[in-house]
Amino acid sequence: MIGNLPKPLKIAEAGVGGAEIFKLVTTESINLNYIETKPVTIYSITAIGTTDNLIYLKLYNKASNLNPSLDSPLLLIPIPGNTKGAGVTISFPAGADFSEGLCCLVVNGIDDVDETIVGAGSAVINITYK
């Protein structure tokens, strides 16, 4: 054998050290989701856009009572538009901490307080966290 080949990927079972997975296929809304209502650490985000428009994933350090017209997201991630699928994958090897909880929106506008709805199926988002 030449070189070092990577070992096959093994996903741990929940409860024995593995990350939780949040999956979202957007609906015609702002896609408000309270992913966790307790402190969490994010390890990866994959977001794929399926329309011609650039849309935005907003992640908040909130466990409840999000007010999109007042609260500022902790992370703002542009999701590229492409009808054949285009996107972004972000890895946080040491984790990104959300001390209160994890909440997300998916909207058309970049402003922190934008609440412009996206269309159904505009994006597919996967977040791994623990």
C-alpha cells in the first residue's frame, strides 16, 4: 500500500459522544427554528441554495423569545444561489459555543433585522451540534 488512506467515517450513536444533526428544508416563511433551548456547541454547517437568489442563514444565541426585528444574529451566513445547487460548508473543529441556546432563521435580506421570507425549497441546511 502506498501512502496513508483515511479510515472510513464512523458516526457515533446519540448518547455515546456523537453530535446531534439538525436538518431544514426551507418553507415559504422566515423558517424560525429553536434548534436547542440549552447551551450547545456547533461543529459544522452545510447550507445549499437551490434558487437564483442569495439568501441568508442567521444563527442566534437564544433559547426562546426571539424577536427578529430587534435581535442580532451571532452568525450571518450567506447561502449562494444556483438552480443546480450551490452552497457553503463551515467546520468548527474546536466548536462554536452558543451559551443560551440555538435558534435560526433563513431569510432573503442581509440586514440583521430583515424578515423577508424565502420560498419553499430555497435551501437545505444541516447543522451538527452537541
